[in-house]
Amino acid sequence: NAGVTQTPKFQVLKTGQSMTLQCAQDMNHNSMYWYRQDPGMGLRLIYYSASEGTTDKGEVPNGYNVSRLNKREFSLRLESAAPSQTSVYFCASTARANTGELFFGEGSRLTVL
Amino acid sequence: QKEVEQDPGPLSVPEGAIVSLNCTYSNSAFQYFMWYRQYSRKGPELLMYTYSSGNKEDGRFTAQVDKSSKYISLFIRDSQPSDSATYLCAMSAQSGGGADGLTFGKGTHLIIQP
């Protein structure tokens, strides 16, 4: 029972490099989310996708792009990484978007030098 | 003023003690209340979920919501070292979902001493 799977788990980038974080869920959920978690800041929503084919900005979307590839997969792209994007990134999904019952992946730890 | 306030701790208690974790909030539109547990270097996992006011019990865990005071609590009875984790409260407005549907507290770091 995989749930929400994120890759890679760890990544080190240099300033200006680009990369894509991948997320896949096997629970047939419609809604998927990308959060970042920073010390003292809590979880902050970057982007979300209410259903296949739709994406919307969250609280901190600047510097990121997303793609809802199909119902299972939701990717997060950093086009030109900055040190301020050093963080732990979590993907989550839910079948009940209005209630907030989220299922999270284990996280992707990104360091930008 | 932050929408959700949560003491970051750390909160350290001896094994077997009753633990009380709390959050206060300011948005009266919140209808759904959750507690997530996050172990070190892991993703948050949903622990308790309640709708509107009242209590909900699940084993050693009890979630309590007081909407009149805008205050929610999580009680852990007979605490175990395996309960050591960060506990995040989260709240959602029924008409929300997506960007404005879920607000997290910053989490309380709990340590259960053997």
C-alpha cells in the first residue's frame, strides 16, 4: 500500500539550476497539493490541483510551476533555484478537499547552494 | 494576528503522563478540525479528525473542539515514548478547499521521557 510517493528524497542544487519533484498517489484521489515546510514557518501551500487538468496557486507560488500529468501524478518544477527555496517539500492528496483530510508523502529535502 | 496559534514547545513529559496539546484560532468559519502527527524526517499523518464542536475519542487519543472559545485540544492518555513527535493542528472551512481550505498550526514538539 504505497499511498503518496515522492522522488527524489534528497537533492542538492546550485543556484540557477532547475529540477522537478515528482509525486504519485495510488488512492484514486482527485485533489493533490504541494507544500513546503520550513523551521518556524510551518506548512505552506505552494500549488494545488483540485482535479486532473486544473491547477491553482497557493500561499507561496513564486518561483515554482506545477503539472497535473494525470489523476495519479502531480509534479513541482523549480525553473531557476534560489537559496530561499531550500526546504522540505511535501506532496499530499485527498478525496475530500473541503475537509482537509490529507495524505502526505514522506517529503523531498532540497538544498540550494 | 495569525489565524492559528500553536505553542512550538518542546513539551517534555514522563512516560505514562496525560498530555494536553492545544491550538487557538481566529477564523469563525472553520468547521473541520484535524490533528496530524509528524515523526522526525517523515510526512505528517492524520491522527484525529472532528467536525464542528464536541469530543472524539480514538484509543488513547481524545480530540476536543470548543468553537465558542475558538480552542481545540488533543489529549494523549498513558503517553508512550513512541508518541514523541511533532503534533500539527489544522483547520478547514466547509466552503473552502484548495488554497484557502486548510490552515496549519506550526506544530508542537512533544517528547515523552522513558
